Amino acid sequence: MPSPFSAANSKSIREMFAGVAPRYDLANQVLSFGLDRSWRKYVCERVATWKPTRILDLATGSGVLAKELAKMNTNSLVVGADFCIPMLKVARKRDVEHLVVADGLALPFADASFDVITVAFGLRNMAFLDRALGEMARTTRSGGHIIILDFSLPSGPLLPAYRFYLHFILPRLAGWLTGEPAPYQYLGDSIESFPRGTAMTALIEQAGFVKAAARPLSGGIVTAYLAERG
Ligand SMILES: C[S@@+](CC[C@H](N)C(=O)[O-])C[C@H]1O[C@@H](n2cnc3c(N)ncnc32)[C@H](O)[C@@H]1O
């Protein structure tokens, strides 16, 4: 299944993130009004309950989540993987110890390499969602877990205001903060077309996971999808 981006523009996705890499973290904090911290905290707390020894943070970007996972799971090996080298350089500066240049559509890891795979705001950017989920299933051990964190849309009265922010305010603000308006211009469109709720849990289960569940956060502007490898 093609995601909002086609295979042909994997290269442009990588270049787009290379362009925003130096100011990515600042933009994240401002544009999410600091809520990004609470979303990562949720992921870290859930991961800690599984007591994993090998964790992959896929599409790790600037490595914020990988760093926090490592802090909270001191007995675990935490690997951050991303296909954008300038983003990984930011992660390196943050002292994320284990970093790998890797494409989520063809992961350079053996089957069942990880107890837990996390992916925050990365899956939506991958050219083929089913292939990316398939790679996550292949590299998660049986009985292991995944958490996918990504933007979604709130339901109810918040929706029109949120859409206005997403399509009109955010791209302008982000363009000003990063000097790179293009990624944020289609952020909104990619969120609109990314599968949500039961559509997403069905795709996760088709990939080989079981007990997939959606947990809306911050009124539904973000959803955490949790599942176990069957
Ligand atoms: C919005 S950033 C998220 C970074 C980080 N996970 C976070 O929560 O801040 C998306 C990241 O996904 C990475 N990415 C997109 N497609 C990818 C792919 N096919 N393989 C690996 N990384 C990918 C990008 O390079 C970028 O660093």
C-alpha cells in the first residue's frame, strides 16, 4: 500500500529531512506546544513495562526518543536507525550510542533481532506502509512488541480548529522557524491520508502482529498504536 509518498520520492523525503535537521527539535517543541515530551514519556513508560533487552527506535531522526529509551532502560541495547544522515548527525551530538543508517523498507537486521520496536512520526513518511510494517514484523521477536506513535485527527468540536492550525498556521510558523516551509506544507495532507484507528490496527495485524490497539493521546491529535508480535 503506498503511503502519502511514492517510492519514487524516498530520495526527496530524505533530502527534506536533511534540510530541516538542524532546527528539527526546536520546531517540534514549538509546534507541539511542548506536548511532544508527554508523548515520548508515554512511549518510554510502556516500553519499560516490557523489560526489553534489545530495542530498535526506527526513523529515530534526531534521536530524542532513543536517548530517553536508553535512559529509562539501562539494561537494554537501544539502536537508533534512520535513512537520513544529517538527522543521525544530530542524534550523534545527543550521544545516542548506537546509530545505524537504515531504510525502514529494507532493514539491515536479522529476523527477530529486537524485543521492542518504536517508531515515532516516521512510519507516515515511508513510501510503502505495508512493506515497512512487514519489516517491523520480521525483525521483532515472537512475543515482542511495537509502538507506533503518529499524528492523527481529533474527533468532535476540536477538529475544525485543529485542521485550521494544521493547514494554515503550522506551515507558516514552521517555515519561519526552520527556513524550510515545504516539509510542513504537506505535513497536514500526510496526516489526513495516513490510516487511523481501526484502519491502522487492521494493517498492523495484517503484517503479523496481534492484539493491536490504538491509544489516542492529547485529545486524539496523536495516537499510539501498540501491538504484540504473534
Ligand atoms: C518526523 S521525523 C521523526 C523523528 C523522530 N522519530 C522523532 O520522533 O522526532 C521522521 C524521520 O523518519 C525518517 N524516515 C523517513 N522515511 C524513512 C525510511 N524509509 N527509513 C528510515 N527512516 C525514514 C526521516 O529521515 C526522519 O528522520
